[in-house]
Amino acid sequence: MQQHALFDDVTLITPTAAMSPAVHGGRAKCLQRLIRLDLPVPTTVALSFDAIRGIARGRMPDVPAILSHFGPAPLLSVRPSSQDPDWGGPGAILNIGMNDERHALMRPRIGEAAATGLYLRFIQSYAVHVARLDPEPFHLPDVADAAALARMLEAYEDEADETFPQATGVQLAGVLRSMARAWEGTSARLLRQAKGAPADAGLGLVVQAMALGVGPDESGSGVIQFVEPVAGEPQITGRYLSQSQGREALAAGARAMYLTRDDRGASLQDLCPDAFAELVRMGGLIRTRLREEMQIEFTMEAERLFILDAVRVQRSNRAAVRIAVALAEDGAIPPEEAVMRIAPSALSELLHRQVDPAARRDLVVSGIAASPGAASGRIVFGSAEAQASASRGEDCILVRRETTPEDIRGMTAAKAVVTLRGGVTSHAAVIGRGLGVPCVVGASDLVIDRKRRQIVAPDGRRFAEGEIVTVDGTRGEVLAGEPPMLEAAIGGAVETLLGWADRFRDIGVRANADTPRDAQTARNFAAEGIGLCRTEHMFFDGDRIGLMREMIFAEDGDDRRAVLDRLLPLQRDDFARLFDIMAGQPVCIRLFDPPLHEFLPGDTAGLRELAEGLALPLAEVTRRVEALAEYNPMLGMRGVRLGVTVPEIYEMQARAIFEATVEASRSGAPVVPEIMIPLVSAMREVELVKGRIDAVAAAVKAETGRDFTYRLGVMVETPRACLRAGDIAAHAAFLSFGTNDLTQMTYGLSRDDAGRFMSAYVAQGVYEEDPFHLLDTEGVGELVQIGAERGRRGRPDITLSICGEHGGSRRAIEFCRDRGFDYVSCSPFRVPAARLAAAQLAIAAQRATSG
Ligand code: PEP
Ligand code: MG
């Protein structure tokens, strides 16, 4: 990348010099800002990325010209200036210019020990970092005297086969060359790429006159910042150390001074009250004018204060939100800038407990990070055990090969879930995210030893039932034992930030919520309604599973209807509670979707229980369960296919929805329910179901004497539904793209089995990412696009949305926003991050158009 002709390779930093972070790096630009504020920054020269690239290839810039800015016999420091300070760079080198002559001149001025100390330190860092000599002979001696200096110079000569360079120009050239080469090294490149730097990221360097920090009167150095880094609360923190340089004060432990007055020991405020007050004034100025919380490196040279450098305060995610909001509240940045500064993923982390980043991690196994947050508990292998454990008040971790709808109660009772199979849209993952339960899926290297009731880790370690493990669903790891945790944080600054985000956002955000508990979470996170209520989860509760099984075993429609009549009040109550919690916001209820076989027991004990309950012979029950099994249940008798062939289920659900609507509308504003038909692939399916639902609506209106309206829509999750969206739209008020099934069917890739080879596929670049995790905007996206266009052509005012698991991701939100969709719907815990990402996209688009 060549720099712009406007910029020079070597630039004296002045208020008006042409300088850019993309050419000279963030540190150089920051120093220019400090200089513009008239702060006492020592003379500084910036070397551009191009200059440093040239040096690495052997093209040295005009070193005497660089030195000419610093007057005769200067002492200099060189520090890295990468484009983004987080990308790092080689460590600073101080005191360049120290030599025999300078040492002799300084001795009377700052004292023998201080002058010798400076020289010793420079020889040491030059030997190790520039000449790349073995560090062993260059340890700093306890006493900095002439003998120690002679030994150090001799050691240099022995190791380097030449005398220690005395010319400042030679020393500076050596430092510049070593830093330029270090940046080009493989390990440095890998390290910064891991932090998000592009492969061709450049390094700039700043050469600065030293403010000494050692010598007569009060001299020293320190570091100050005005917020603490964990919660981001205002607080002056840092240290000061007399007779020191650079960041030594931070490393000095108890020898360093506090900054503000402190009962525990001496402080800079007491020692030099005027300088301290000045420092605080400058800090305030830097914060407002640089529009950021900065950590400031300062030096006192004979009681004169110098500002050497300022870097962004390192901060936790929690602190980042608090800092951005405080800056906006103080008017230093506009609210939209605060919104832009927080990564949506950082916000997600705050909503869950996390393993303390400083904790030691004893890894048992890695899998797919399926539901964020962390929890510790005792290992259990079944849902019944999980419930028993919860009823004893013991935290447990449910470990299963995979989960099925039957496990829902066990999952609710467990603190976290681990499955050996499955990907990010498998049952465990979807339910885990919905419940806010941390979850790791696809941990295929783990073995469950059923006989011994143990799990076996890939390294051979065994963990028995009852032993404590920790699930880190954010990182996709299971850890041994119970590392320390950081608690979740919402409220305060997070809410303020999200309130601002909502002002800028131009696409709706709803939640996928199946239960009153989910709905409450959705409300708490300010979702604008429920975009997907998967009703089948309601049938696993309490006695309902028994009734479901009776319904499945019913001989004919009349028998089935009789059982469904007993389920009706329960469903009505479910919906009434959802309407009540959502208080007038839209609630989109998806009719029954899964294959009926999922409701039947999978083991002999369960079959026997069922036989007893139905008063049927075990053989007969077994035969009928087997008859219901399908080779490809996800492509079989499910969704609208059940609605067409076993219409009584949808009729019962429609009646429950309408009766709940009447009930809820009595006490509050009229409810307009949304009913969604799953797995549609042909217009006629919608026509048939719509006819029956309309009939139920008419019946309920007649029976209750109350009028109501409802909106019927279609879940577009088969490729054919996308292609035929034009005529489907004739019968649908809305289309909601179910990208989980649509991804499954577009790729021909099982949602539940793809985890087995997904990592190999991603590692070999077949897929950019797991398409169940990251929306495939090319293939699946093209189908969604076709569906949206044809749907709109069929019905111009049709409402469009997405409700697959992708709905909360930035990429899916961007995709939908660009195509003018009305809303996205995602699991409740992803709603805050989705609100933020949506706002960021709107702000970025607005900035792009306003230039
Ligand atoms: C989908 O298929 O995208 C969807 C949201 O439905 P489910 O995950 O319940 O199949
Ligand atoms: Mg689906």
C-alpha cells in the first residue's frame, strides 16, 4: 500500500503537519492531537509506514535529518505507532544517544548514579533488542557505578565483537532497523492478525526527545488514567515513581507512589500538589478533546511536567459501555458515536455470567459455542436426574449425546448443557439460547461411558457423575472444576446505550419466545413483539405429553378431537399468558411443526409406561410407534403436512389462539394475533389451512359474540416456498424466512448431523463458516431475496421478516435491512445485540450518504 503524496516519510509533529493514522499510525496522530492542545509534549518526529517498510528492506531514511530536529547531543526514545494501537508492535527503546561523552557531561548535572544508570539501561536494551545478543551478561547491576559500566561495555564488546556504538546516528539507525524487522517477523505478524490486523498492516515509529525522569529536584515518571478498567467508573488510578522512566512506576509495586492522597502511603498529590493539579486539568482536557478515556504517560523533569504519550485505557466490555455512555452524557461525543463504539458481541457477553478472563482454564473438551454464558455444576446424564438435582438445590450440568424435545424439563433444570452431537441449530442449541442456558454442542471428542456413568475426555481423564465441571458456552469449552466467574450486568449504562440505539435503528427486532418465561425475557430486553412462538414446546409440559400421546394413538378424527379438547384449555391459557406479557405487542404463533414421532418414548421403559397409560398391550404400542418412525423425519410428516392430513391439531390451536384473543381483548386493547404456517412448499397447503382457520375464527366469533381480526402468514423455509412466494403471498399477510430449515434444505445438510464434519469443511475453506451459524448470503440469501421479491410482487404490502437463528447476527440484520425487511426475530438473549447491530448499520448508512 503506497501512501498519499501529501505525506512525507519523516515528519516533525506540529499542530499543522500532514499526519494520518493510516499513514503514520495511531500513536503519531494521538501525539499530534496532544500537541494541538498545547500540552508539554517533547519534540517528536513521526516515521511513516512506508519509511519503516523501506528500512526493513535496507533503505535507511536520512538519519541526520531526523536528528536535526532535536538540537545538539539529544537523548531520544523510539516507540511503535501501528494503525490500531491494539495491534501492538515492538517495545519502546529509551535513552538513545547515551554514550561515553554524554555520560561524562551528565554526571555533574544529574549525579553519578543517575547518569550511569541511564547508560547501563540503554546498553542493556540495545544489546538485547537491537544487537540481539544473549541477555544473560546484560543484567542490570544493583549498584550503578563506573565498574559496573565498564563491565557492561566490555560484555558488549565480547558478545558483539565490536565496541558499543557511540554515534547517536548509528544507534538510532540500529534501533529503527531492529524495530522495522521485528514487525515483519512471522510471529509478530501472526500475533497481530489474531487481533484483527490485515496481513499488510503497517508500522510507524515515533522518535521523541527524552524528558529525563531522573536527576535533581523532583524527577520521575508515572501513568495516570481517570476511570478504573473493570466497571469503567470514574476514578483516578495509576502510579508515580521518583527517579524512573517510561512505565517503570507500574512495575515497581510498593516502591511506587499513589497519585491521589491515600492512607496507605505517599502520593504525588501531597508531594507535588501543583503538578498533580495540572496533570488532572490536562487529563480532563485530553478526555474531552480526544473524546476518549486515555491512559497518560507523564514525566517530571526537575519539577517540570511533560506528557509523553497517551493510549486508550484498556477496558473490560462492561467498562467500555460505561465509558462510551459517560462520554456521550458529558457531551464529548454524540450518542450515535457511543452506539458505534460498542461491539454487539461485547454486549451479548455482558448479559451472561462469564468465566473470569484471568482464571486458569483446565480444558476437558472443546465443542461448538451454542449458547453463551458460563455455569458450573455436577455432571448428570439424564433429564430426570437434572430435575432431581435441581429440586435438591444442587447445580447440575446435563451431558447428553444429543437432546430431544423430551429433555426440555431437564434442560430447564440444568445450569448448562453439553451434547456430543449437533450444530448451532440443533435442538440443544436452540433451546439453550432460548432459555439463556449456556450450551456447548458437537463436543464429539468426548465419550460417555454409560456403564461406569462417567465422561471420558480426549486426554483420557475421566469425570464421574456428580463431579463438578464448568461449561463455557461463549467459548465452546468444558472445563474441569469451578473457575471464578464474572456476574452478568444489564441496566444502567447498557440500557441507556440501547435506548439510544433504538432512536437510530430502522428495522424492527422481535424475539423468538415459546414460554411465558421467554416472553418476559423478551420484554425485559425491549423486543418489539414475538416473531416466532414454537408451540410444540408447550406439549412437553406436565401432563400434556401424556395427552399428546393419547392424541397420536387416537383411532380416528373424533377420538383425536376428544383428546384435543382436553389440550385446548391448556393451550388457550398458554396464549393468554403470552398476550398478557406482551401487552399489545404483536405475537406470532407458529402452528405445530415437528414430526409426531418426537413425542413418543424412545426406550422400553417409556413404551411400557405408555402401554399402561393407554391400556394397550406393549407389543401393540411398540408396533404403532415403529410404524410412525420415518427415515427422514425432518423431510417427512411435519409442519403443514400434518396440518393438511391431521387437521384437528391446527383447528384446536387456532381455537385456542382465538379464544385467548377474545379473553385478552376484554381486559386491554384488542389483540391481533399472527398465525404462522410452517414448512409450506405449495400455495394449496396455505389455501387449505386458511380455509379451516377462517372457519374456526367464524365459529369463535359466533360463540362469543365478539369480533376480532387476525393475520395469517407463512414461514418460508423450503426452497420451493421461496420460488413460489408470489402465489403463496396471495393468501399470506406476512412471510417469515425460517433460515434454519432453509439452510438445511438449500445445502441438503442435516441441522443435527452437520456438526460432525463442519470443522473440517470450515478448516479446508469449503464453507467460510458454519452456514447454520453465519447466514449464507450467497446461496440461502439468493433464495430469500427471490422469495422477498416474488412475495412483494404477489402482495405489495406484505410484511417480511427472518426468524431463523441467524436473525440476531449482524450479517443477517444487514442483509434484511438492505432489502427493506420489516423486522428480524431472534432468541431473547440476542435481542440487545441485535438492537445495537441494527442501529450501527443505520448510522453507518447515514454517514455514508452524508459523506
Ligand atoms: C427455521 O427453520 O428457521 C425455524 C425458525 O424453525 P425451527 O428452527 O423451529 O425449525
Ligand atoms: Mg423450521
